[in-house]
Amino acid sequence: MDEAAGLRERKKAATRLALHEAALRLAAEQGPERVTVEAIADAANVSRRTFSNYFSSKEEALFYGDTRWLRRLLELLHAEPADEAPWAALSRAALHLAAEVYDDGPARSWLDRRRRLHGHPGLLPHQAAAYAAMERELAGELARRLTGPDQALRARVLAATFLATVRVATQQGIEHPETPMIEVVRAALAHATPASDSGS
């Protein structure tokens, strides 16, 4: 990638992140049902048309952070040794990501805003859709680590179990902020470890 193309990609990433952060901030302050696409675009200093180039709805903009963390999780999982037991590889990647997210000042600010939206009924269908998309991508990565019969099915079950565990841990951490989130994630992953964590 040449320098000009790299600069364009960085600008696009910065704009997408600015729109997400504006959406999250406005939703936390006003409630998601009161936030409009126009208000998000204005807060990010871009046009309504620019917003539409990046997101199809305000809900997609709100959940971009979750998608972004999944991309990072997939990168970390891909870097784990190919012969590592799947759950062990997932757990190590998740704890690495949790350390990155929850030890960082801006990320803690992101988490605080997400806390204020926790359980909002208008967002639950969009959150479910976002997690379904994540599950498909994660299952695809896990399938490459598995062998034997029912490989695709086992990958989907493992991905669904893992994401459910992380979702429960995140909800627990949001509801009990006195406990560091990374400790909650570590405990939840330990409780959910499959009886036989092998790729055979």
C-alpha cells in the first residue's frame, strides 16, 4: 500500500471512529431513541451523506465499537499457535484484548458510556444482530483449528459458547463495576471451559 492510500485508509478509520464515538456519547447523554443521524453527523463535523458512507443506521454506528473489538480479537486469535487447544487460544486472546481495552483511558471512557446503554430495550435487537455476525466470523476462524467430523458445527457451538460467556462477563462487570472487568472475564472463561478442550 502506497503512502497516499495508507493516508486515505487512516482518514476513513478516523472518520468511522469519530462517528461511532459521537453516536455513543449522544446516546449515553440523551438516550438512544432521541438521537438522530443528523445529530451524530453534526457532532462528528461531517455531512449526513458522509455518515451514510460509513453506517446504514445510528444503531450500526453505536455498535461499531463491539465490531471493532471483534476484529482485534480475531487478529489475536489468528496469532495464537495453530496447535493450541481452541478454548485456550480463545481465552488467551480474550484476556489480551481485555487488558488492552480496560487498561486504556479512552477505552474506559467507552465502557462507561456503554454502561449507560446497558439493557436498553430499543437496542437489544441490534445487539443480537451484531453478536450473530460476530459468531459467524469467529466460527470461521475456529473451524481452521478443528479437525474431524462435524467440524463446522463444533466451530459454531464453540463460537456461540465463547461469545455468550464474554457477553455474560461484560454484563456482570457493568452491573458490578467494583470488580475489575478483566478479573470478571477471566473467571467467566474459566467457568465455561469445555470438559475436553481439544481440536481433535
